[in-house]
Amino acid sequence: MDLSNETLLKDVVANLPQLEAELLRRRSYKIKRYFPETGPYRRTLYPKMLEFFKMGAQHRERAMIAANRVGKTDAGSFELALHLTGEYPDWWVGKRFDSPINAWCAGTTNEKAKEILQKKLLGEDTARGTGMIPAHAIIKSVMKGPGQVGTVWVRHVTGGVSTLVIKSYDQGRPAFEGTEQHVIWLDEEPPEDVYTECILRTMATGEFKGGIVMLTFTPLQGPTGVVNLFLPEGSFPAGGIVPTPEDARA
């Protein structure tokens, strides 16, 4: 073997832990790469997502109802990570919280929540901190099953700590009872009773000023009760934007 190559290989092996750490650091700011000002993925190319974000400052309930694989889950995980960390970009025109939050996110099953939500937010099991929530902001996580994260504590820019609990609809409505939440993100359509509980969890009561619920899903089950809350006429309107349910309740 060429001695120069052998020496190089030894150096690489000796520095492998540092190289892996640097790779993780560079990959850990996924959120910073989303919706840039310029370039091939500039945010002006995603007007519907920007409108979805903007409506969060005006409405407690929002749904991004769209086809599969158009970025719904990316949009939801992006916004949730901003609220958890408080690291809002200068251009952000959506809802802002000025202190740490309590949040839930939920998918259809525990397995789906692990495969989709946990991966989007935290990254792969072997590379925590490479999802939307930056590595430097993840303080601690607690498992609820094999490879399944239950609760995550996230460092907020104020110095406080936000809390995220990952849930699933197959836990049933009782699992969504209880404490007040600032943000609830439901990825894929929830059962109507689960959605109702989430609305109750985010209602303004006492000193709690209320929170927001956002949904991202494809209406695979047709005109269900949840779908009809957002599409009372049974179809998508021109422009794709409809009044939110709280407007109809007012």
C-alpha cells in the first residue's frame, strides 16, 4: 500500500468522531434551509404555504388540505419548530409566541407518528437533531416505546423550555383530554371527537390566552365531519382559501 494513502486513512479513522460531529452540526440546521429569500427554493414559489402561515396570525383553526407529497408535513413541521424554539425568521408573518410553549403533534398511529412526525422534527434515530428542530435546541427526549419518542423538551430563545408531546389518534379521544396547549398540529385527518378535544385544549381560559390548531392532510375519506368544517360547500373554492371554522361559529 502507498504509505501516503495509509497515513491518510489512519488520519481519517483517528478523526472520525470529530468528522461525524461536524457532519451532524452542518445537517442540524435543516430549518434554516427552508423558504429562503433567493435561489431555486425561494419562498415566493410557495404562495399557498405562505398564506397558510399568515393565516395563523388571524385564526385559531387552520387546515392545509391538499394532494399527497406536496409538502404539507414539511410546512407543519417547519411552523411547529419555529413556535417551539422561538427562532422566527425576519420574514415570518404568522402567529408568534413570545415565550416557551406547550405543544402536541399527532398522526394516525404510533407507528406513523414515529415514521413521519418524529423523523421530520427530530431526524433519524441515529442522527437526532437533523430534523426541523435544530440539534442545539433539543434538551432531552423521553421514549414511550421501542424507538418511539413520547416527549421532547426544546430550548426556547428566551432561555425557557418548550415541551412537545407526540401522540396518535389510535390512542383515542381520552388521550387528548387534559392540559391547555399553545399549539396542536394534526398531520393527517383526525377523528372528529379528537379534533373537538384539541379545540377545547386551545381555548382561551382564565390567564391562558388561547392557542392554535393546524391540520395538514389529504381528504382520503371524502366529505367527513372534519372536512366539512373547512369545506362547507363540499368543494375547493377558486383560489383554494376558505373561511376557517371559528368564522362560521362566530
